[in-house]
Amino acid sequence: MAVNLKEKKKCHIVAPAWLNVDFLQDRLNKETSQRGFSDLPFRFTEVSKILLDVASDDLENPDKLRYLLKDLREARQAKSRDGLQTLDHNELSASPTSESL
């Protein structure tokens, strides 16, 4: 509804508390310095993309937000790739069990 109203220029959108440079910079630092994934809000990528596409004029420093979100995505993708490379492919192969025979 907010997106529809924004597109009709009938409202301003207030960004969620996490969609700011300080929060995302902190999460990026954690993401690149810790082994596991940092805590981020549910559906943060989808929400941030919609808000940046539709309401960037309502956000503070939208270009920096895009940059930080891109870096977060790339850091997470790299961790995922590294994790997949460490999997033992022999343990993942399906072997017939007595139940499936």
C-alpha cells in the first residue's frame, strides 16, 4: 500500500530502523570479520530493494545504502561458495536404502 501511495506522490515512506548506513556498515564489518553470517532482518534484501527503487528520495544517503547492501550480498555469497566447497560430496550422494528397494 505504501509503495502504491508513494508512486502516486501521496505519502513519504519512513525507512525501517535497520535501513541506515551505520547499521549496515556494522553488519558488513561483522560479516567480513566473523566466520558465520551476521544477523540481519528477515527479507532485508527484498525490502531494501523496493524502498530504494520506489522511495530513494525518502532515504538518507541512498547511494551509500546501495553500496553497503551490494557488499553484504557479495560477502554472503562468498561465504556460501566457500561453505559449498568444503562439503564432502561422497556424503551427499544418495545411496539406496533397504526402504527404497
